[in-house]
Amino acid sequence: MLAVNYSTIRNRLKDYCDKVTDHYETVIVTRKDEKNVVIISLDEYNALMKAAKNAAYLDMLDRSMAQIARGEGKIHDLIEVDDE
């Protein structure tokens, strides 16, 4: 993980983008008033988003299983779909 100030990243953006994409680096861009940002590759971002969605889905399943364990489940008839 690299920490770089705003002026440096502005002057050498291509170099740091290459480090992020080619060497899997994470770059923290430090700015005034602690309004820092992080630069990561698109692949890393997509992996993080997938992990977050998976975690949310698994949490929903856990809550559903807990509801069933408490006897809060409901039985429904299946809906028949006509193939036309």
C-alpha cells in the first residue's frame, strides 16, 4: 500500500495507475482535511463488490434460517405458470 499526496499523484498519475493495475498496489491519495481517497484496480473493486454482495446474501439466508428455527416460517402453495 502506497500513500501519496495529491500533488505527487497529479504529476505522476500514469505511473501510479500502472502500479495499481500491473503490481496490484493500493494507493492512498492524501489530501487536506483528511479527505483522502483510495485508488484500486477495477478487478480489485469488482472483487470487493462481489464479496459485499455475497456477504449480504449470506446474511439474508442466516436471518431466514433463524426465522424458520423460531417457527416464523410460512407455507405457500406453488404458483403454476402456463407455458404458451
